[in-house]
Amino acid sequence: MKDLYYILMYNNLGNVKECKTLIKHGLIQVNGVVETNCKRKIQEEDVLIYQGKMLKSQPFHYLMLNKPQGYLCANKDEKEKCVVDLIDYPDCFCLGRLDRDTTGLLILTNDKSLKKLLLPQNHVEKTYLVETKERLNKEDQEAFKRGIIIDKSIQCLPAKLEIIDDYHGYVTIEEGKYHQIKKMFLSLKNEVVSLKRISFDEILLDENLSEGMSRPLNKEERNKLIKKAAQY
Ligand code: URA
């Protein structure tokens, strides 16, 4: 559920101040009644009217994409293919970036309130399936737990490495530094061969989604992210 003024902004009725003014001036009806509370919580079923026209009470898109290799996490690039070319909503942005050769779960949305989930201090966990060039071992696990130093001096937060077999594991990190997992393994004298994100917070990559395909997040998935972002 979002505040009324926020919904108006996404209906292109202006910035925060302009939308709050429309509400305070009694120009917005919710379910047939004038609403002057800018923070009125709006549900998808609510009917919003402005100047006789119905507004979108759910103007947001929340998509899960199974990102294929070879796509940039960007909206536009002169030379490269971009993930936004794979979906029908050009106003959506990537919630966090994956490298061009990384595959798997990418959430795209036009709801800017979710950007808070990307801040390292909010500790949103992202899990990746990783294949490495050299064997994984217990010392690597300990190093992840302590927090690895990348680029000679940048200290990463403690992370998790769960070993599946000699060359495969699950890595969970709570931040998103540039090429972070690749650099973590380089610091351990190892190398990432392939990387696939399988979860973002409580959202799991839908196994029925083939690479390059997307689907809207369901209500439960959407609400998990919205509620989490609202906590910060
Ligand atoms: N870490 C990386 O090195 N690359 C990604 O795409 C994501 C995390």
C-alpha cells in the first residue's frame, strides 16, 4: 500500500509538493469521497478520480527477469544490448546491477521507493550460484565469514560461502560493490567461471522462467519488497 500523494506522482500529476497541493485542495476523490489526507494508504482496489478521470491506483510495475548473458543492466546503450530491451516497460530500472556475463534473478521496477533495498546498511541478502576455476575449501569459507578485502584495501562485509562440491557453491552477500564476488574470489587466488543470482532478499528466481523471460512479481513477492523498503 502506498500513500495517495505518491500514487499521484506516478500518474504524472507533478512532484511531491504539487501532488500534495492537489490533495489538500480537495481535488482528488477516493472511492467517491474527497480525500485531503496526503498519506491515505491506497490499495489496488481503490478508485481514484481527478477532474472526472480515473487514475491508476496501481501505477507500478514489479518484474522478475531471468537475465541472460550478454545484456547490460541499463536502460539504453549505444552499442550493447540492455536488459530493458527484454521487457515491455521502458520506465523500469534494475534493482541492483548484474555484470554483463552474470545470469539469473533481476528485479525491474519503476517504484523508486525500492531503491532503499540497495543500501549496504540495510543488509538485504543476495545469493548467487557460483562456479570457480580452482577448488573451493574450508579456508575460503572462513575468509568469507570474516569479510574479504578486495582491490587491495576495500573491506567487504562478512558474507557466506556454502560449498556444494569442489567447484560450485552458493555465495550470499549483503552489499553490491562493483564486480564484488569476482573480486572476492580473486583475493582468494581463485576465479569465477560463472555466476547466477538465485535470490534477492526473500524473492527466489522462478525456475520456470527461462533465460530472457520475465514475469510480474506476484502480490506476495511484491508486498515483501514494499514492506521491507518501508521499514528503512
Ligand atoms: N558480483 C559480481 O562479481 N558480479 C555480479 O554480477 C554480481 C555480483
